[in-house]
Amino acid sequence: MAAASHRSSAAPLAWMYAALIVYASLYPFTGWRVPGLPVWSFLSFRFPWYWTGFDLISNLLGYLPLGALAFGAQVRAGRPVIRSLLITVALGAGLSLAMELLQGFLPRRVSSNLDLALNAGGAALGALLAALVHMLGVVNRWQALRERWFIDRSAGGIALLVLWPVGLLFPAPVPFGGGHVWPRLRATLDDWLSDSAVADWFSPWLQLDPAASALSPGSEFVAIAFGLLAPCMVAFAISRPGWQRLALVLGAAALGLLATTLSTALNFGPQHSLAWRTPNASAGLTAGLVLALSLIWLPRRAAAGIGLIVLAVLVAVIARAPADAYFTASLQAWEQGRFIHFHGAAQWVGWLWPYAAMAYLLVRIGARDAGQP
């Protein structure tokens, strides 16, 4: 008998993780050239001797989540375990091979058969761990829990909730302040249009204001409070009113605090891990927590509507935040140092999460079951 098929958040997460692997493997996408040797020649080379323990671990573990997510998505779709394992290993090895071949066209990248073997091994290890979890019955217990806590067709919302703390790992201008993509987008557009005939048309909107000041305490307070309230509203849009929402709010607060503390520790050192916890930040988080707790009985459609307003205000405030010297130094440390291995994942999630959440909430407002409690 075929296994039951379920809509799973593992599928969108696997696709997003694969896209982030492509980004991290080919970043910064510049300097493409035709190599002197065939791009597949690295397959016949001896394993390179110039490697570090960090390289080995990062290549092995980098594909482990992909293997686990891809296996989980297939099993949840009703495919047999063995077939899911084989497909997952093939997908992981195929993606890694494609990335190594493409890296042959980039001067700052070196194709490596060792990386290919480690990536494929990481995907296989992730699939095997996920298979073990599946055989222990954890997936069935999760399905039962999900049916009690969340509505049907909630895979996209659950994926957003899982990704939210990942986005907080990337340096933000204020704690919990995701969506700070406009300064980078403005600089990129200014560079593209600088020599064009329409450059003067867009110049007033694209030029950075050197006199721009930091966010006011009030704006920072709103950004932090709404930064915590936003994922709570996403959770309320896919969950039933009641005490479960209390646990979701407390869980979001705990994950947000942990991710923000870890991000600060990565940027400025473990001894400064709590430097973000200023009186204004603490007040903003308290306000966000109180607001979320006061709305746990809100109907789902109303929660989605309020969530849209919260996210719109959040991105509007964050867009006005200047990139101060410390923030810029933090970004450079992520983009030029070892954090490049996490750069693609955390950066894009942190930038795009509020916009993806707004799109999802719009869909939830128009869903047939949105009017139900």
C-alpha cells in the first residue's frame, strides 16, 4: 500500500536551500571566462592536499540539510523510503557536480573532486538521518502535532516560521529588523544606471544621503516591536485561536533572542554577545511580546490583515535605517571571511523574509478557509 501523501513544508524549504547553495557556490557571479582545460577534468585529479578541517566540515555539513529536506519532502509525498533515499543522493550529487562544473568558469573558484565527494556524502548523510527519524516514528508524531496546532495547507507558513530565525543571523541595523534590502538595491541600481541616458531621472532617489542620521529611538522601538510581532502574526494566520498560540509566541521570542545573540557573538565576539540588549531594545521586545499575547484569540483572517500592516510598517522603518560604520564593517566580515559559507542563506532570508511573508499573508486572506476561526 502506498504511503499517505501530505503537503509538507520540507518541499519549499528544500527548494530554497538548493537555491541558496547555488548562490553560495557561485558568489559573486563575476569574472566568468572559458577555462583552458575541460571543465570536467577535475574529476580525474588526485584529491587536493591544500585543505583545512573547516573546509571539510563545511562541505560535508553544507549539503546535510538539503539531503534531510529532500528526503522528507519525498517521503511526505508518499514515495517509498528506499526510492526516496536513492533519489535524494542522486539529486545532491547532481547539484554538487553542476556547481563544481560551473565553478570552472569562475577565476575565484576552484573545482574540486574532494568537494564533490564531501557534498554528495553530506546529502547522503542527511537523507540517512532523516530516514532514521522517519523509521522512529517522529514524522508521524509531527503530523499529529501539526494537525492539532495548524490548519490544512499551512506548509508555506510553517516554512516561513522556520526560516525567520535564520534571517536574524545576518547583521541587521536594529535587532529583529529584517528586510534591510533597499540600501543595497539602491546602490546596485545606481551603479547600473550611472552611465545611462536616464541616470539623471533616478539620481534623486538612488543617491545615498551622507547626512542621514540613525533611526530615532521611537523608530527603533517600533522596528524591534514589530520585528517580533510579524512572525507571530504569520503563526496566527495558520493556527487555531487558543493556548497553542501562547506557546508559539513564547517560542518565537526565545528563537529570536537566541538568533540575535548568536549573530552578535559571530560579529563582535562571544564577550559582546548581549551588546544588542539596550534599554530601548528590551522595551521594544517587551512591547512586541505584549501585543502578540493580547492577540492570541484573533481570527485567522484578521491576524493575516494585521500582519500585513505590521510588516509594511516594519519594512518602511527599516528602509530608512542608514548603514553606519559598525554595520558596514559587520557586513564586510560576513562577505569576505569564513561567514561567506553562511552569507547566501542568512543574507537572502534576512532581506526577503518580510516581503515573502507579506505575499503569503495576502494569499491567506483570500483562502477559502480564512474565514474560519
